[in-house]
Amino acid sequence: MSETVGKKQLINYVQKLIETKNSLFEQLEEEDLVELKQINLGEVKAVDLVVRDMIREFYLSEEDFKGL
């Protein structure tokens, strides 16, 4: 049972990272944040890398994220 809870927590954490990445990506499109674009782009890439690694490392699939 603890394994199931752990997987749910992991999925929720990855989902939060995806939301963070999406928020950073939206900031890239805001014209008033031009000076921060390179920083935000680096952060988007870093978060994306972590998300992809976690999905691959813990054998998560798109099915795991449905209904969230």
C-alpha cells in the first residue's frame, strides 16, 4: 500500500513541476519581461529535463496523469 501512496505523491509532484514549467513558459511570452527571457528559458529547459527524467526513471505514463 505504501508503494501506491508513493506513486501518487510522485505523480502529484511531477504534475506540480509541469505546472511550474507551463507558468515559466507563459512568462516567456510576456513582453514586459524581456530581460528575464534567457533566465526563464533556462528554467523551462531545466524543469522539463527533470520532469522527463522522473517520468522515465519511475516508469510513469500519460495514463498516470489522466484525471488530475
